[in-house]
Amino acid sequence: MTLLAVIIILVAAGVYISALISILASSAAKSVKLVWIVFAFIAPVIGSVLWFLVGRRHVQRSPTTY
């Protein structure tokens, strides 16, 4: 496996994990979250990218407490 392939896989995995965290942290209804998570599991790259391009626009993030 070449270095380029490893980098691409790591970037894709990072985007996927970031999308899952973002979906779970969003203020969307539980049913909407479930649909996005299932879509991300079925098509990890496409689902994650679509979440960042489409899904997050329609959902406001819940406030984070520290």
C-alpha cells in the first residue's frame, strides 16, 4: 500500500468519524439523527460529505456546556 493510499484512507476515516460526532451532537430529532447515521454507515464517504454539505445547514447545533 502506498503512502498516498494510506493518507486517503486516514482522511476518509477522519471525515467519517467527524460526521458521526457532528450528527450525534446536533439538535436534530432522534429520528433524523438515526436516518443520517444509517446513511453514513451504508455509504460512509458519501453520507459523511452530504451531512456536512446538506444536513448541518438544516439543523442547529445544541449548545455545548463546559
